[in-house]
Amino acid sequence: MHHDNDARSFLEGQLDRFNSKFMGLNAHEYGVYYKDGDEKIIAGLYAESYGAVFYIHYLWIDEAQRGRRLGYRLLEAAEAHARQLGCASVSVDTFSFQAPNFYLKQGFQMIGELDCGNEITRSYLNKQL
């Protein structure tokens, strides 16, 4: 047995090839972000579509930029893109110390929670488009 963090890209590739046999080859990556005047990324979103579902993997806002509705605008752009791709829903997971209430306010429904210990939960949310 080998221990190597570099195996991630290999494993992702293998799983993507296997999954495409069942989900189709319409997987699509999507990334959008905001920069400040110094060209520093201050907010961004990365997602992928598989079949009819658009999965948000990352939505991050620099702490100093929060409260400016950047997350809302990024999510709005992602949902519009998902609709263009023909996706039926958007899915995301987030920890209790991150943004479950943000997603609920944007019309997402809680579809499950996982107790991670230390009073932390991981929430799984979905929104029909």
C-alpha cells in the first residue's frame, strides 16, 4: 500500500471515466470569480454538472468582502448557467459554521445532515430550477 496525495488527479480521472458510462459525457465545469482593483480574487464559485444536476463544489468570499452580495451574484450566475445547460437542479453541501442559512435564503431545501461531532454538521441542500 502506498500513501501519496498526488494520486488525487488519477483517482478523479478514473472515477470520471467510470461515472460517464452512466451519467453521460455532458459533464461541464464552471468557474466564476470577482477580483479587486489589485487583481486579487476576492470571491469565487466552482461547480460541475453531471446529468441533470449542477454541483457547487466551492463558493468562497473573502471575509473583508462579505455583506456585499457577492455570494448572491455568484450563485445567481451559476444558476443561470445551469439552466442553459439544461440542468434540473443545483446541489451543494456546506458545514454549519459556513453558509447553510445563505443557501436556505436562496431557495435551497435541506435534503440531509451529517453530524460531524463537536457540534458541527454538514448540510446537504438542493434547489429545483
